[in-house]
Amino acid sequence: MTAETSCDLSIAEVRLTPVLVADPPLLNTQGVHQPYTPRLIVEVVTADGITGLGETYGDTKYLELARPLADRLAGRPVTELNGLSALAGEVAVDPSRASGRVDVGGLRGVQTAEKLRLSVLSAFEVACLDALGQALGLPVHALLGGRVRDAVEYSGYLFYRWAGHPEGVAGEKDDWGAALDPAGVVAQARAFKERYGFRSFKLKGGVFPPDEETAAVRALAEAFPGHPLRLDPNGAWSVETSLRVARELADVLEYLEDPALGTPAMAEVAAGTEVPLATNMCVTTFAEIEEAFTRGAVQVLLCDHHYWGGLRATRELAAVCRAFGVGVSMHSNTHLGISLAAMTHVASTVPDLHHACDTHYPWQSEDVLTERLAFRDGTIAVPDAPGLGVTLDRDRMAALHERWLTGDGALRDRDDEAAMRIANPAWATPTVPRW
Ligand code: GKR
Ligand code: MG
């Protein structure tokens, strides 16, 4: 844009498209991933016809908030991001959706009305930044102050998994095979390294008894000497078990992630081990920071720009972490390329990002983009194209939306416990600590 040109950055239209994305049978403390996971694609269209993209959780409780927020945006400029936060705060949340408690199994931390709003807001903020970047001819990272690295490193996110979804459940097939023991986990890590070049690995734990998961991490350490390793049982262990695992794996772990549930338990574990503790569960809101940081419960905070409210909030969080000497990296849940691009832009601007970020992206065989983001040597090159640097493939998005419209309505809300009950009718998400 030259100095003489001007453009109308006011929002003319907001389009919301819920989609169902194929997801493999990945195991966690709650159960197993459904064959399809809901995501929401947000398009913010300016008066000049520029379309910015955002993505967030697509479950009904998020859609219920996204719709009224979308209705309030018409006529507002995409530059008014602080105003956007205020608008999101005005959207009423059905109290039954926000328990204020950590959800059972705790995968998304405490469920408050504010947290649900922030998760929705994040997609609108990213879409506005994408539109603004396109209008100015600048990448999103430039709007956040500029990148301090050319590529963002990601870790290979290993999961115990079945070869396929339970018999009789419709779902997409893949060639990863099962991983249910140390040999299976190592084979999965080898495939991840060959396909994507990952140089560090995280194992999702809380699935098998801790000794089995400890053995899997040992096997990874032997197979990949020098590679940073993490184990994340999503709070499934007692303080005693956490301390035992930390002792047994102290020489190979980069960090132990959410071994026990909640700040008091994490603080007790932290007091008894030199192994750093990371979390994406006990600190998922600004209100939870003071207690956790002053008690030394957490040494690495895994930010998820979805639940912290966007890319600018992620940078604010990184500044708070810096002040307390707490490391920062990125958490992920099932997501598509729009979110991976957003994560990559913001991660590229955080100076003291010393750990490879998490991503589920390799597990997603489908996307709504014309071109998938590609990992090289375990990293994603930071895009310098205007905006997020990604292009929506409308046909692909329409196909995934069609699945949302016509598929099993129960899949519109992710429920790993229900998915597990199909294979094991007696299954109930274990109360924590399980071990
Ligand atoms: O997708 O099964 C999963 C993960 O357990 C995810 O839900 C978690 O939020 O990856 C996440 C984590 O690090 O806890
Ligand atoms: Mg985690």
C-alpha cells in the first residue's frame, strides 16, 4: 500500500463455518479421540473484500458464543482489537456451559465463562490480524512487532493409539499402525522423525500404568540419544507417583508435563524434584498465575493462544513468564493449518522461547487450506507473505462442513469418554489421581 492509497478496514461480514475434521484413535486419560473433531473456521471480510481467517474449537458451546459475537462486529474496523475483547466480554454465556471447575480429566483446564469467551475471541482476533496484514502487505508477525527467528521448532507429539477406530465406527484410515507399548512408541517416533524431522518428542501419557510409560520414555531415550523428551499424563498421577517417575526419568526428561492435577499438587511435586514441570492445565488463565508462580509449581508454561485469548494475549503472557523466570512454549489440541500458522507467527515473536512447541497437526490428514504447512527438520518456516500467509480452499472447507451438517450429530461435541465407551462400554473417565 502506498501513502496515497487508503482502504476501508471496517468489517462488512463475518462467516462462521463449523467443520468436522478426521482424527485418529489417539488415547488419553479421558478415553480416545473421536473419528472426527469439531473445529470452527472464522472468516472476517472487510468492506474492501479482504478476507481474514481464524480457527478455534468447534464444539456447540463455542459456536453459541461465536454467533452473537460475529453479529456485533459489522462496521467495526479490524484494527480495533482491544474493542473486540470488550465486545466478547459482553456476550452472555449459558451458566451450564461454564462450571468454573477443571473439566474431568482437565484437558482444557478450568472451564469459566471468561475462558470460553477467550477461546472464541482468539479466532476473531487472528482473523482480524490476517485481514489487516493482507491490507497492509505485512505478515502477522510484523503486526506483533516482528519475528525474532526464521523458523519455529515443533516437537513430535507421540500418542498411544490403536491402528483404527473401533469396529463399526465410521472414520478415516491411516498408515500409522498401533502404538501400545515401548516398541510401538519408538516406531512411531521414528516415523515422525523420518517424515517431519522432529528433534524432540512428547509422549501423551496417563493411559497405561506409570511404569509402562516410564519404560516407553526410556526406550525413546535409548533410540534417540540427546533428543529432548517430555511425558504428559494430564494430571493422572498422585504426588508420590509423580515424584517416583521424576526420579526414574530425571536424566532424560526435558520436563515433566502436568504430572499431577492442580497447583497445590504441582507445587508439592516441584518441591521434591529437580525435573522442571510444565503445564497447560493448572495455569490456563491470568488469574491462576500468581498462586502457581509464587509457589514455584511451574517452570514452563505451555500457552495455547486459543484459550488465552489470541496472539497479543500470548505475548502478554510471555512477558509475565519472563518476569517470573518461568519458561514459555506452546500447547496444542487437535487443530488445522490456520491455527498452526497463527501459532507459528506468534511463537516467532517471543524472544525467550526455549522449548519446541507442541502440535497435533501431523495427526490431521485433512485441512481447509490450498496448501498444508510443511515441517522441515521439525520446524515451520515463519511465513513472510501478507497476513497469516495461508489460503482457504473453499471446496475442502465445504466438504468438511458438509460432514458437520450431515454426519453423526453427537460428533459435534468432542467427547473422548463417549468414544472410548464404544470399545469398552464399562469405561468411565477415571477420577484423578488414577495412579
Ligand atoms: O488431544 O488427547 C489430546 C491431548 O491430551 C490434548 O487434549 C491436550 O489438551 O495435548 C494436550 C495436552 O498437552 O495436555
Ligand atoms: Mg499437556
